Amino acid sequence: MKILVTGTAGFIGSNVAHALLDDGHEVVGLDNFNDYYPVELKEARHARLVQRDGYVGNRLDLADQEGMKTLFKTHSIDRVCHLAAQAGVRYSLQNPHAYEQSNLAGHLNVLECCRNFEVDRLVYASSSSVYGGNEKVPFSESDPVNNPVSLYAATKKANELMAHSYTHLYGFQSVGLRFFTVYGPEGRPDMAYWLFTDAMLQGRAIKVFNQGDMKRDFTYIDDVVQGVKASLFSDGLDPYEIFNLGNNQPELLMDMIKYLGEALGIEPQMDMLPMQPGDVPITYADISKAQAKLGYQPTTRLQDGLNRFVDWFKTWDKA
């Protein structure tokens, strides 16, 4: 198939694009290369993709309505894997309009193009953040998600509602994926495991929020990629689907810090701080639906995944 992947200079998008190319698909990539985190990392990911047969990259913003129409007119797209978004819970507190443009206007442009150019299936990134202040764990797709605690979470909930309306009105299939703290080599520099690793190597104290009393369902990138691929190609899915893609194993933040320290051979220095606005104390995915309908089964232990990240980070740090 010819598959449009948005966000191909990003962490998840670049890995999904490589996996699809490995399987013999053609990939049309899209990214706006914004400077939310260092563009050099995005350029490095992009540079590896453009060397591959079957890949065509486009520097384009999702919010560019005419540019998106031209992209779909130029390429005969079979399916869309929409992973581009303005990421980050904390950044949404400082720069809310970036989320309006990318996550709302951009998502609407993707939906409109899928409708007008007869794409039969749209897979798009949602987030575990939609569960917001929910106290029942593990989080299930059938749980109410009416209490977002950040603008980022609210935009992801809006994405799911927008997709539902387009599926209902126009008949193309939509599959929303609620990602749970995806990590791994070439990950995002704004995430805790990267920030902690960088601080430890530079001899700085790491900022530990909520006094370290937090749990996250850390999900390794290779496991997530398998779930994304299954969402694109599995038969027997309903017209409108939502899936959790997590590890089904919440881990203590303090354990993650311990594993990083062991991998680096460094005793972490910690600055214990209160909870940040927009944050939640725990994420924990019920993945039974994804297991049943997608054959999704994560296999990577947190310690193993963090060791791989640290091995990569040491080489990137020297670049």
C-alpha cells in the first residue's frame, strides 16, 4: 500500500515509517520540523528515511489546508497514519495556541482529506492523557474521559470526537490509539527519561515531581510500532475504534531513576518537588481490547528498554 505517515521526523512517526518500508509499503512522509525540541534530532531521523527506497518526504504543516489538499492530490494515498501533533502536557500550559493549530486545525485537515480523497482507514494518535483525573485503574477504553487536566489532553479527546463524527457522517474507518509514555532510542528530549539521563551525565540534580510518588506505564517504541501496524492492517475492526497501546505494567518513577543510574553507573542526585499542574499520579493501560482485536502484546521490560536508550544516548551525546 501507499501510506501517508504524518510526523515522520518525530519519534514514533519515524519508527513507524521505517517499519512500513521494511514490510514493502510505500511511505509518504510529512513533518513541519518545528522547534519544540532540537531540530537537529528531527533532521537526523529525516535524513535516514530519505535514503530509503519507497519513501517521499514533505516539509509541510498540517494546518496548511491548501498544502494538505495538494499532497493528497499528488499521491494516491491508500491509508493514513496520523502521528503528527504538538506534543507535551507541560508545554500546553505556556503555548496553548500551538495545540490549537496542530492538534485541532491540523487534525481537521487530515479528516477532510481522508473524506475528500476516499481514504478507507485513518489511524491516528490519541493519548493516555485523555484519562485525566480518572482514579479507577487500569484505564479501559470504555471508561469515561470527561475530565482532562491539561489542554493537550483536551485536544486529544477532541481528536477522538472529531474522528467519530467523520466516521459516522462519511463512512471511512478511524482507529484512535491512546499511547502510554512511549520511550526508547531517539526518543523525545522533553520526556523524563531523556532529561534525567542528560542531567546525570552532566552532574546535575534531576527534578523529581510529586516527591517521586508517581507511576507510569512505560511502553517501548518497538512494541508500540507493532500495535500501530496492526491498527493499519488488521481485519475485523469496527468502523470507529479506540485502543490503548501501553505495557499493562505501571512502574514507579523511582525505579525508572534507579535503572537509569545503574545503566549509567551514576548515583542520581535528586531535587524532590511537588506535583506539576496538568500532571497525574499514575497511568496504567488495560490492553485486553488491543490484545483481542490487534494481537498486540508488548514484550520489552523497562530496564531492558532503558539500557538500549542509554546505549544510544551515549553515542548521540558525542555527535
